[in-house]
Amino acid sequence: MNANVKIMNTSQQPLRMLILDAARKLFAEHGYAQVSMRKLATTIGYSPTTIYHHFKDKKELFLCLTEETYRDFLQHINQIITAAKSPREALKKILHTLVDMGLDNPNAYRVGFMMESELLHDSDSQFQHNPLGKTMYNRINSCVKSCMAKNVSDEDVLVTAHSVIAAAHGLTALLVTYPRFEWGPVEKLKKQVIDSAVDAIA
């Protein structure tokens, strides 16, 4: 959508939600650096001052969006771990959920999982700005560790966790970025990628 096209508040949705929805779309389409509070204000048909009543600055607005996505995914992770019969089953379901989130809401996935590094300085840690992301990451690491032999090193757990995350996230990023590519049956592709990654854990 062109940033100059206004989104009218015809549904009487709360202004904060209107701001978040428009910002998510703008960030996903143009990137963090190319979106200004003024551009966002023009898009929703309000003044920049109105947006500043709800968010201190662009960074706070962006982090609010990532936190929303992380909270949703973390809720799914906790439910899956509680209900699963084994760590391996839980891990597969978590990764399937990650891919499904991207397919169901690609803009939220782009903002939550493909753009946050744009905020980081060289001295920042990956989760410095959003502790929910760290909690989410630790849950997955713990699940991976439970799938492995008891005598494995922390380094092996870390590398294995990153390999399965890379498989699911890599697939999701490709599906989100190139939705018109002829991937074949997506459900079959998703299952093969995730099963291959998780079943390889020793």
C-alpha cells in the first residue's frame, strides 16, 4: 500500500490499535529505517502529535509490535509443551506453529522475526530490547536439550537449537518473502523440513 493512502477509522476501532495495525504494515513493506512517525500519521489521517500521545517514539512503537508477536508465540509454546507427550513432539509442533504464524500473518512475522536487528547497535545483545524474545528462545532451547542425550555439552545444545530454528525460520522467511514461487504442497514441504531437522537430533 502506498504510504500516502489514508486508512480511515470507519470501524471505530481504538486509535492505538489503528496506529499499531498501520505501523505493522508500513514497517513490513518499507523497513524500519524508511518509516517515520510523520509517514505513519499521514497514512492513518491523524497528526504526528496524536501518535506521540500513545507512543514515545518510533522505537517504542516498533518494540510494542514485536512484543505482541512474541507474546502470542510464547503462549502457543507454553500450551504445546504442557500438552505434548514428549519433547520431540513438542518441538515439532512449536516449529510448525512458527511457520503457520508467518503464513497466517506475514506482516507480523516480518516485523517480529525479520527486522528487529535493525534496532541493535554493535554492543547490544539480540534480546536487549525485548525480554519476551529471550524467554521464547530459552523455551525452545530447553525443549531441544530435552530431546538430546544427557551428556551433551552446552555448545552442542546451542548449535542443535540454532539448526532447528534456522530450518523453520528459513522456510518461513522464504515462504513469506516469495509467496508466488511454486513451492509445491506447502504442508508437505513444511513437514519434511521440520521432521528432517528434529529427527536428526541425537
